Amino acid sequence: MEPIRIRDTSHPYFPKAWEIYEQSFPLCEQRPLNEHIRALDNPAFHYNLLTDDDRLVGLLSWWEWEAADGTLFRFGEHFAIAPEIRGGGYGSQALKYLLGDGTRLVLLEIDPPVDDISRRREQFYMRNGLKTNYEYDHIHPSFRPSTEAHRLLIMSYPRALTPEEFREFQRFNNEQVLSYSARK
């Protein structure tokens, strides 16, 4: 599998990747297309198409930044494999790519594990070394004014977050990530 970072929508796989995005995430977690295009200009935003043998298999986006204390962060914002090929190992390969070499504190948001799908998703991440930070209350504002904010859990790698790191994530999320939304 090969990740390809793109900086605009001219890549021929972009329309299919956007379709996977819309199929894979609830509306409240979807950035509107015009805001997504704006985010592509931000050097901290990494939008990657996941390909295998010249075939699009999914997408992986993240934000990278350095906190004032020097801690390096990577926030995996959107991660999806095409529905027709899920379960084929692409998710594990993409996650290994996201986790990198261990020099950054990697964060993900997940739905609370309340049903079979959300429990399996949390277990998948835990099998790959991520820790669930149950102690932090994280309410994610919607990307759109027409949908409600919702509670998510934060997972982290290679270790659990400190309270200061959680506050730094919330700061960056509110100031940077959510600045590319329809809820201005």
C-alpha cells in the first residue's frame, strides 16, 4: 500500500476518495468540501490517498504540530478504507503509517464503545498499541451548523495522555482543525 499526499483536488482519485469519506463518516464529522479544499493549503494538514497497485483503497488525513513545550503531535482526523475491501489488512497498514516511528504522540477520536461496531473499532486500535483515554471528556463540535456536537473518546499512541497534553489537543483542535468548518 502506498500513501500519496495531495495538496489540491486535481488528483484523479480525489472524487472517489471524497465518496469514501462521505460514506464512512456521519455528517457531523464531515468537513464541507469547500472547507476541506481550504485546509489542503495548511502545511499542518496531511491528506493522503491510500493506493495499492494503482487502485484507491482509502484515505488517511492528519494534523501535525509542535506544542510550546516541544511535544510533537499527530492527530489522525479521518481514516477510512473503501467499504468493499474492508477486512483485507489495509486498515492495519494505514494505521502503522499514521503511527510512524514513535517520535510523535498520535491521537485519534473514536465513538464511545456502546455497540458491536464501536467496540470492534476500539479493539482494533488497542491491538495496534493505542490507549483509550476514558478520563477525558471530549465533546467534538460539529463541522456543520445543522448537526449537533457529540461526545467522542480520545485514543493515543504510544501512551496515555497527560492532562496537559489533552488540553494542548483541545486547543489545537479548536484553533486550527475546527477553523476549517461551516460553523464559523
